[in-house]
Amino acid sequence: MILEKLINKIRRIQNFLFSGIIKYCFKSAGRNFFVEYPIRLTGGNNIVIGNNFTSFGRLRIETFESHNGFKFTPQLSIGNNVSMNYDCHIGCINKIVIGNNVLIASRVTILDHFHGEINSEELKIPPSERKIVSKGPIIIENNVWIGEGVAIMPNVKIGENSIIGANAVVTKSFPPNSIIGGIPAKLLKQL
């Protein structure tokens, strides 16, 4: 019991030191920035994070300015008081905005792009060699709760005060105060 407490205290100190260093890899990050080790970060110069950001381990957060010779101008913005659990992935070539007071459970994927278009010509090209394309930005407004295992796809706006149930695949926009769930996600109830 004492040894376990000591190990946890040492880990916490290591993560605070790690957070203090990794914070400077972003375009900007506000006060009380905390991420657990490890993190996979690409294109931090395109990412703005507000105050009181917390992420548990194995966060994968990426913006891409180029891929397979194609250029992009990604913008990723995360508001104040955002908390992310383990194994989340955010990928951006276009624009992703996450508002204030957003709670994100484990294994959530937020991607504003795909590998290629869906047509017969693209299918002749190996997926890794296709141009990555975005059908539009992702906007997650304030006070949204995103459940375990959710995937949010391009060209989606989630209205404020919404709840997205576990394992939902969000392919369209929803108004404020929505309870969303399913594959593909549907409006279950509006408060």
C-alpha cells in the first residue's frame, strides 16, 4: 500500500514535469496544462489549447500541413476546461474546434479527413497513397460530453450541452441539447 502510493506520487511528478516541457510544442497552451506520458504529437504549431486542459495517457493529436505531396492549412483549437481520457485520437488537415467544458471519454476518435474519395478510380490506388481529403470542419460546441469509443467524422457540428453515447459514429450535425447514439448516430432525444 505504501509502495503503491509512492509509485503513484512519483508518476504524478514525472507527468507534471513532462507536461511542463511538452506544453511548448503547441502554438499555445493555457494555464494548468496537464498530459500524461506518452503522447504522440504531430504539427503542434497548428494547435491552440485553452486553460485547464487535461489528458490521460496515449493521446494522439495531429495536424498535417502536407501528405503525399498535397498541402493543407490545418487549424485545431481546444477550449478551456477540456478533459480527455485514455487513447484518444484527434487528426486535422482542415479545421477542428472543441469548445469549453468538453468531457471526452476513452478511445474517442475525431478526424476531419479520409484517405481518398469514394469512387472507382480511387479504389485503384492503395489507401496509403491516396490524397487525404476533408469534407468540412468539425465543430464541437461548449458543454458536450462524448462517450467511450465515439468516432466523429468530417463536416459535423455538435450543438452545445449535447451528450454522445458510447460507440456512436457521428456522420452528421446535431442541434444543441441533443442526446445522440448509434451507428450511424441518430438523435435519441432533445432536451
